[in-house]
Amino acid sequence: MPSIPRTLNLGILAHVDAGKTSLTERLLYAAGVIGEIGSVDEGNTRTDRLELERRRGITIKSAVVNFPLGSGDSAVSVNLIDTPGHPDFIAEVERALGVLDGAVLVVSAVEGVQPQTRVLMRTLKRLSIPTLLFVNKADRAGADVDRVLREIGHRLGAPVIGMARVTGGLGTSTARVTALTPDDTAFTRRLLDVLTAHDDDLLAAYVADERSLPYARLRAALAEQTRGGLVHPVYVGSAITGAGIADLVEGIGELLPAEHGDARGPLSGRVFKVERGEGGERIAYVRLFSGRIGAREHVPVAGTRCKVTDLAVFDGGTAVRRTVARAGQIATLRGLSSVRIGDVVGREPEGRPYGRAFAAPSLESVVVPADPDGTGALHAALARLAEQDPLIGLRQDPDSGELTVSLYGEVQKEVLAATLAEEYATAVSFRETTPICVERVTGTGAAHEVLDHDGNPFLATVGLRVEPAPVGSGVLFRRDVELGSLPLGYMRAVEETVHTTLRQGLLGWQVPDCVVTMTHSGFCSIRSTAGEFRGLTPLVLMSALRRAGTAVHEPVHRFRLEFPQHAYPPVSLALARHRAVPGTPVAVGDAYLVEGHLPAEHVHGLERELPGLTGGDGVLETEFAHHRPARTPRVRQRTDHNPLHREEYLLHAHRRL
């Protein structure tokens, strides 16, 4: 019986148009999985499966393919996850990061380090994901590998080691790439400099006797430090012509961490993608970290036991039906009717924290159906899409019925409209994109409602105090009532409702970073229920919040703008027009570099104007930085029965009770 190969879950990441989908095709071709290389331009690549992806020539949804690497004891089964490159679809990248063993970050030899390249590299470093870099498009006119290598070292701030060089034909289809060898003194010197910075034993051995360090030891140290995320080997070539691909494949197999996984351990996995099958059933993509899953078995998913009705693992390029999936593999599971992205299968994976890798969307827009009677169908369609991308943040106003979604940018809005039209036969338009603000508590306020007093219809007593907390600390719930004065279930009901209620403050925005303390409690031992406390808590909390006061804060992005010096006058006027707060311009050759802060709602407008202002030579990088006080208070429509108005809320409660 053949041995089970080690598994490597590998992400391909890049700024849009750097060539990562073409690289995916080339890797599959080199491994013999496909007999012909697909083209992004022709819309026939293996991973861009959606018609919309093929038509627009961009990746919108992450996709998984598989290819074999090596043979015998060195055999590795590589699950390759091709991710979107456009920043509007960064949520797809975020979900993939949590299941990766390693990554290849693709950089264009023509455009060099681009805004999304920097964002991705910072995140990969922060998560300690072992990463190789591949400088692609060495065959393209305008390619300058030496410049890009300098940019990588300077702008990405990562210890890198060049592993190959272009030896002829740079910028043409005849570009040739040669791997660097130990005979190259400059290469081994660079290798020593980078590796000894992270290895005192290696440094001591080098100082004692340089000749005592054979190349094999340096290569082993390179593999160890790459797997530890300390250094990043850089390869060069062309996904289109295949130049340099063999060297990259060798690096993937040698330098990135492939493991067998503990198939006998406790079941532990994570759902990172959910899609719908032809029959409308949910298909969950699960990375197994330990244990095994068998078809027809009942498995715990998010605390509930569910039956797996069908199972497939990725093998030989695509998903293949199997009876069992083992640790290390990516499986698609059917039968999990209520599964959601992020759900844990079995135990929580150890050493694999799951949470925000990138900032949440900072923009939103109202979606309007072309058919005035189509709100119900639109809601159903958006709810389906929210299963695949929870950060859509679908909300519906209870009075007007208007539907609002959260967005990263205008391209995502265009893709949503096209998806709704083509997949759900629902034509829509979007209103103006507006920022997603927050409300920050400005003072301290307290309120309470007592059982059987002042028209309180709830069989409960609740008192709460609200006060501000440091930015980034989240919502903290405390108890300042006697231990045992309230059953644990009732106390938990109050705490959970506090967090739910603070999703909409006095002006309808989420309230982060505050301390809520329970100051009063009481119940009727015979008739009170947890529901009574869930009903009363919003009224008390909003009353306390009104007394404390809140201020609306708008999202602000940090920006880095590079442009020709001659364009300074119009660019500076545009920055002022878009309410930017720029720093002092710094001369970089014949260009200026300006860094500062810019309101999120103005990012797209500045991006749209920049090419005309700079002759196409302006480069803008932005990322969410923080929230700052809004110049004018913005009110957001509430999606709950408003607890701000006591009489109205109590009247509604009376009817419900």
C-alpha cells in the first residue's frame, strides 16, 4: 500500500494583475495536472470558475486546486489556494490565511511592489506564515528585476534572499533564468549575512572558521528560517513562458513546511469557504488540522452534531469523492445544513487563532431593487451571498424595508450588482456609498428599571452603568451586584443582550470600547425568565448611554502617495478638497512622497482623479487607520424596535408579552 504523502496548503497571493492566476496555471501544468495552460485573457483558467471572473479577468472568489510534488518519501500533495488580488475582495484572502501552511507572494517585474503587495506582506509577517516571493513577468517589456529586488528589500521591510537571476533576454519572451549556486560568492555572502542575523550558533561557527560552514548547512538553515517566517527567498521568472518555474517548484518543496498531520489525534478543523451546489445545498470547505472525517459520519460543527452526507478531498488537480479525509487535507463536506464560514469542526485548532487579519469594511450602501416589489427576492439573494461573504453585513430597516450592505470599495459594488443580475435574476442599483461610522462613549451614565415599578412590564430588575474604555479594548461587561443575587442564566442573558444592543447606539452606529457594569438586579423566583432580562436590558442600556453621551467617529485611512514633482500644485489641491491631512512632502528622485490620513469616503474619489492630475504616474496606497470625530453627526437608520423611546418600547413589549 503506497504511503500517504505529506500535505502543504499553499496560498498564492498578489496585487491584482501581478500574474498569480497565470502562475497557478503554470504550476499545474508543470506538475502534469493539466495538459494545456489556460489564459486569464481568454477566460479558461482552472481557478477562475465564475463566469464573472472569466469576463472581467480578475479573481473574485478563492479557489482550491491540487498538484503533486516530488515522489517516494519526498512526495508532497500541494493544495493550492488562488486568492483575489483586488483589495475590494480582501475578505476572501483573509479567510484563506487561517488555513495556510505557506504562501507565494507574486510581484510584477514591471510594476514592482504595489499597494496590495505591502498590505499582504505585512499580514503574512504578522501571522508568521512562511513565504516565498516570485518576481513574475520577466518576459514583459519594461521588466526591471534589479529595481524590483531593491523595492522588495526597501518597501516590504523583510529579510530577503535572491535565489535566481535573469541571465539574458530580460523583457522579452526569450528571458532566461538561472538558479544561484554556491559557486557564486556574492550569493553565499548574502546568504551568510541574512542567516547569521537570526542564528547565533551559525554566526559563532562563521566567526570561528568560515570554511567550517558547508553549503549544505547554509541550505538547511535557510529552510529552517524560511519555515519560521524569518527570511523570504525570492525567485524570478515568467508564468507565461515557464522561465524560472522549476526553481520556484524546487523551493516550494524544499523550503516550505509540508507535514503528515496527526490523523489519529482529536478531530480539529476550520470552515474557510461556503458555497452552494447545483441543488442549493451548502458545501463547506474545511481544512483539517488533526483527526479524520468519514462520509456518513456525525461530526460536531460549532457545537452541534451534523451528518456528513458526502465528502471529497483535493487530489490530482480537483476535488475527488472519498470515504475519508485526514489531517492536513482540505475537504468539501455536504450535509451541514447550517454551517457558516469560521465554524470549528471538532475541537478548536491549537496555535491557529482565527480572527481579523485585515480591517473590516469601512463603507456601506443601500441596495435598491429595480422591481419595487422585489425586496423579498433581493433579501433572499443577499442572504445567500452573505453565507459566502459574512462581511457583506446585510441589514434591513424594519420600517422602510431598505437593504444595506457593507463594502470595501466600488469594484465590489459592481461585482455584487452583476452577480445579483446573472445568478439571481435580480436587477439592482446602489445609492451613494457612505462611511461606516462608530459611536464612542464620551462620559459616564447610569440607569435602572425596577420590577413592578413605573410601568415596567418585565419581571426583572436591571441597572447598568456605562463608561468609556481605551480604543481597541472592546466591550467589557462587569458585575457590581452581590454574587448569587441573580441566577447565572439571567446574568448571561443580560451580558449577551448588552453586546447585541451596542451594535446600534443613540445614532444607530455600533458602540465599541466601553465598560458596562451591572449595578442592580432582581427577579421573581416563580415567574421570571431569561427572556424578561433580554427584553428589559436594551431599555436600561440605552437610557444609560443617553446620559453618558456618545460622539460619532468616521473611518480614516492612512495613505501613502507618490507622484511627479511637477504635479504637486493640483495634487495638493485635490488632497485639501478630499479633506486629507497630509504630512510634509519628501523628495524621492524626481517624485514627491506624501503620507497622511484621508477619510474613507474620499478614497475612491481621490483614486479616480489621480491619473488625470499626475499623467498616470501617481501611486496611492491606503489602508484603514482609525476613527476620528466626524465633522457633522451622521444618523443611521435603526434595524431594531427602538429602545430609545421608553413609552413606545414598553407599548411594544406589552403587546409582545
